[in-house]
Amino acid sequence: MKFHITTFGCQMNVHDSQWLARALTSRGWEEAGEDEAQVYILNTCSVRDKPEQKVYSELGRVAAHLKRDENVFAAVGGCVAQQIGRGFFERFPFVRLVFGSDGIAGAPNALERIAENLDDRVALLDFVTLYEEREPPSETVPVADETRQAFVNIMQGCDNFCAYCIVPYTRGRQKSRDPEAILAECRSLAEDGVREITLLGQNVNSFGLDKGGKGVSFAQLLHSVAAIPGLDRLRFTTSHPKDIAPEVIRAFGELPNLCPSLHLPMQAGSDRVLKAMRRKYDMARYLSIVDGLREARPDISLTTDLIVGFPGETEEDFLQTLEMVERVGFESSFSFKYSDRPGVAAVNMEPKVPAEEAAERLLRLQTLQNNITRKCLKNLVGARTDAFIEGLSRMQEDGAVSWKGRDPAGRIVNVVMEERTGLTGMMVPVKIVEAKKHSLVGERAGQPW
Ligand code: SAM
Ligand code: SF4
């Protein structure tokens, strides 16, 4: 069978799709382009915007392939699948499988069954209370790809119920994964040549605070993973400020391969709004975490998520967000206009901020952020670092080949080099020579390793 996966949303969805692709490849299925596939899998996200509309229009495109092959069918997974569920079967008869994020472990078997009996319809929508291990790929499918970077899931779901967020409803309650299974996966990736691992979860700082985790804290897990031979870079995301332990902050100063960057979603700079958002920290606490991180690792790069126009946000509140963004000096941020999600607490909060006002605030925030980003990047000109090469960059200069890499903090560094092949997955020592709007330009300053 030939399959095609389309992924919306966060890194967790990207990672889920990668796992699904490997599991299907292990069964002899083949990943194919959009015009060749028989099975279309949409891995969806409903955190913002108009997610259902996006999925419906994507399914409209899949329907067009039925003219080419009447046995074409589709599977919808992720947050939108969890919300709409069997509703997809009625609206789009060629949808044969729906699965939520807790149901994904069963998706490969279900797809195989459906491929044998095209009349089957399967819904994998139950939430589980313990992390369900997913099957490893067969030995014929490489666990590491060329980039020598990998994501490793350490938990599923979220217990925080921030007032604006749909995740706890679509991905279920928090379930930590068995630390031994996490370590075994990380070891096997490193043995296969992976040099950079990103540990993934909705709130990694609360790892082990549920029934899973076997008493291992997130800080302990970090120390164990960091000790795996061959691992040059370790990252993790996402980190909720309320749960970050002093041991995790200290780890930035203790573990040389823990990368000097942290994505620490602040969401708003006003204590009043943070309280309404149910974030359970105030700005004094947030700033003390920032101080602790900078003490442990002075070169740490901080990035964040911000929401503007949360119900009840005044101009005064918004100005506090601007002030805090400047004070912390985030290197970059993802900023969003608040959008109502079905069933979350903020739906009933008033007054709503008019759309034009929220758009105007977003623009002001992004203008400020661009200025800060520019300054941070400019300060790096002249510095020496290692760029971990991910592949060729899009821009090619005068026939020379430009490669795209990342410095330890995750900043993009483009480097022009003579080699046309063979550098992906290598570290290249570089000197930073120029700062662009969102990236750096480096000059090779040593042998790739
Ligand atoms: N677990 C992470 C945390 O607590 O920071 C965030 C995960 S959430 C999927 C990613 C980001 O989407 C959030 O940090 C928030 O900024 C944004 N987001 C979530 N719900 C939103 C909503 N209803 N409207 C606008 N932005 C939203
Ligand atoms: Fe959503 Fe809050 Fe959980 Fe993050 S911590 S996923 S924002 S509920």
C-alpha cells in the first residue's frame, strides 16, 4: 500500500506522524507523493484558527483522488479527530479511520485491517490512563535519519487546563512514559548515530507527577539522557514555568550537552491576565526563573509563546506584556491572537477583545519582537560556534552551495561551503560574520566533525 501523511500543528504531531510512517513502512507499506497514494492520513491540530475548515478542505482534495482510484481511503488523526470523531464517517464516506492522540498506537494495525476490508470503519477515540508504549520500527527501517536529530516522547496529554487551551480535552490527561523505555529509545537512537535528541511533552517539567514516571523526576531523566555516549545535543520542549524545578534550572549549568536554550511560554506579562488564564505563576516568579537560568547558563537563549487579546485584556495589561518581553529580552517568540476553542473556560469570559484591537496589538508586539531579535542576533557577530548541519539551505549564492545548520541555542546559521554533499549530520566550526532578520551567516572556521 502507498500512503501519504499530511501533518498540522506542533512538534508532537510531527513526531507522531514520523512514528506512524515508520510503523507502516515496517509493515511493507510505502510512503508516496500526493498523486500516487492509496491511503491519505491527516494528522490534525485544533489549538488555534479554524482547524476543522482546514481539515475539511484537505479532505476535499483527497476526494478528488477517488476519480483516479475508487479504493482510495483516508484516516484522520489528532485533535480534530478526537473532537469530531465518527462525524467524519458521515460527512466523508471515504474516511475509514479516526484516531485520537491516545489511539495512535493502534492506528497501524487498524489501517492494515481496513486495507484488507474496505468496508471497515474504525474509531480509536478512547483516552488511556497510562502511557501506551508504541511498537518500535522493524530492523529493516532505520531509526535515525540523515540529519542525526530525533524527537523522543516522554509523556502524553496535559493536566493543566489553562483557560484558553483545548489540549487537555483533545489529548487527555497527563501520562508519563516509563523512564526505562525513554532511556532505551534514546540509547538505541544514539547507537544508530543520532547526535541530537529533543525530549517532547506538553509540560515536561511535570514529568513523573502522574501515575507513570516510576518516581523519576524530569531533572533526573535529563541527567540520565545527557550521559548517553555520543549525544552531542540535548533539548526539551515544552516547559511550563509553574513546574520548573530548581534542579532543572541548575542542569543548564551542569550538563555540557544540554543546549543553552529554553522555550518558556509566558503567555502574558500582566498578573491579572495570567490569573484569568489559570497559568498559576505571576511575573515575579517568571522573572526569578529567568534570573536563575541566566545565572546557571549566562549564554542561554530564551524564547516564548504569547497570546494577545485574551478576554478582559486591557491596553494597560497589554503594555505590561510589551514591557516584560523587553525586560526578558526573548530572542524570538510565537505570538497569537486569542481564539475561542469549544468547551474551554475562556469561552465564557467577558469582555472579548474586538478582533481589530487584537490584530493591532499583535502587530505592535511582533514589531517589538523583531527589533529585539535583530539586536540579539547582531550581538553574535564575531562569535565562534559549531553549526550542526541539517541540509542545503534554500538560498544558493553565485553557484556556491549554502548549507543550513543550527548553533547550540538552535539559531539558524547558513554557511557557504565548497562541498555539495556529505555535510548533513556534521558539526562545522564557524565564525559568525553576519546577522540577518531571523538567522545568522557563518564562515567555516575548522574541519567538520
Ligand atoms: N504546553 C505548552 C505550554 O503550556 O506552554 C503549550 C502548548 S499549546 C499547544 C501552544 C501554544 O498555543 C500555547 O503556548 C499558546 O500560546 C497557544 N494557544 C493555545 N490555545 C490558544 C488559544 N485558544 N488562542 C490562542 N493561542 C492559543
Ligand atoms: Fe495547554 Fe496549558 Fe496544557 Fe500547555 S499547559 S497544553 S497551554 S493546558
